[in-house]
Amino acid sequence: MTPPAGAQVPSTATTAAKPPVFAYYYLWWSANHWKSALGPNYPITASPLPLPATLDSTGCGARTRYVGNTLTDVPSRIYSQDDPGFIEADVRQAAAAGLTGFLVNWIGTGSATQSTTSNPYSKRLQVLVNAVHKVNAAGIPFKLWLSYKASANVLTAPYISNDLAYFVRTYGSDPAFDRAQSPKVTMIWQGSRKYPASTLSSVGGPLRSKLRILGDETTWSASRAPFLDGNAYYWSSQNPYSNPQSFQQLATLAAAVRASGANPDGTAKVWVAPIIPGYNKQLAGGSACVPRRGGQTIKTLYTGNGATHPNAFGLISWNEISEGSYIDPMTRYGYQDLNALSSLIR
């Protein structure tokens, strides 16, 4: 593979088995969420649905076509993840492309007595688990990791502890969750870097016999390493064109993680490398843009970040549409990036 001009990809290639690929999967797409993101002026009942924004020739320069809109793309029709059929369809499509599974982004209510029906996220999580059971029963391999939603808002330690205690009670032995690398369910603490080491210790300590807890740390420090089983940095805007040094930045981070000693159970620290198809949050309050370049960006990052020899890739994302990092086939790009990734996986 020849990277685009301006991208510097490390020449060292791994000859080991390809790392599994887990895609971050978000559970907030209700019909109302679509309406809110597209704004009151978007013709949501039109058929076909028009693209809500234009991009310039570089694939950036987003300009909305409807006042109040924050998205650059739409599906063929507005859906809701409260419909189990849509979640199952996502699982089947991702599995058919060769993805190992979803990193399901979830948050509970913070209550000690919550259940699977306590909030929309928990209801949809159960629907996703049911879908994985169904496809697994049909002989289709696909599993889940947990991405705990603790970055957008900094939560209290009791809130997180109650959520994770509920999760372990409900799903700690559920076969929908991957155990290929560890007998424990893998969890990524999104935004872990925003919490003091004392919180990582007080929350994670009692649970590390049941959860493999990975951080979302921008840098890796000896003072925080004892409280995390590894790192899965959520770098959703990595730009190999304007920042070719990003490959070395990740290599340095991966090396620091691995050099920080064993975990309490004797296992080695885990390194999960990010990959993206592109990024564009220009209509949702951001300024950065990483162009997709016809599927070339995800290929460049897969190769470049793969030189860190990750235990897994964290694909950002299946359906983070507001940030423009989604790989779920929709109107603007279709199957371009999913097919590009599938060819790499296979």
C-alpha cells in the first residue's frame, strides 16, 4: 500500500496475527436525537433524505444547508436504536465486514438498584447483547467490549461504582462479551485521564478481579499505571497528513504502557491502538478535520498505528456521526471506508 503524499508511515511491519478490531458503538441514536442533531429546518420526512451539508474539494470545509443542523451525513432513512432490528442489522453488517466486535458505549443511572430498563442506554445495551447471542447461535463470531461513558461529564466515584457493580452482576459472565485475551470482561474507562489516581484506585480496585480495566490516557505515568490494566487512547482526530509525527507519538505511548510493569494478576499491560476513517466536527463546535481521501486515511492509519503492535485496534467509530468518524455506511460515503477496512482485516 502506498500512502498519500505527506503521510509518513513507519516502515516496520508486524508479521504476527492481525489484531482484532473493535468499533466504538454509541447507543444514543433515537429518532429524537436525529431530529435534534439535524435541527428544526431539516426536511426529515423527505424521501430520499437530502445531505444536510456540503464539503469542499478537500473533504473538509463543512457548510450546513439547514440552519440548526450539526451533521454532514444522514442514513437512507431516520432510524431508532429502540427498534431491535436496527441494532441486530448493525451487528450483522459489522460481523460480515470482519470486525471482531463492538466497544459498546454505555452509562447507567448511578443507582445501586438499577436494572436493564432503568434508562435508554441500559435498554439498548440489553438489545445489543441479545443480538450478539442471536448471531453467535447462528455460528457468526462477534463479541463485545465495554466502553464506559465517563468522559463528557466527570462522574462521582459512587456513581461509577454503582454502574460497574450493576454491569458485573448482569453481564460479568455473559457470553456476548469477549474473553479471547482475558477471562475478564474488557472495559475501557473513557476519559480516565480526567480522574485522579485515587478515584481510579477506589473504583477499579474492587472490580479488577472481574473487569480488565483499560484507561483512556493521553500520556502514561508511573503513578497511574498500577490502577489500569492497559491503555486505549481515544484519538478521534489523528491526522497523518498534517501531523506525520503522530505515528511516533503513539509508538512512544505504547512503549510507556508496556514498560510500566505487570498488572496485579500477573498479566502484561494492554495496548489498544486507535484508527479512524476520518474526522469532521466543524458543524458541531469543532474546527479540526481529517479528510477521508477515498478510503486511504483508514488504510494509512491502520498500517502506521499497527506498527505499535497493538493487542487490538479501537475503531473510532461505527456511528459517532456528529464527529464525522463513523464507518456505518450512510449516504455520503456509502461502503467506501467499511470496505477499505474489511480488505485490511481479511
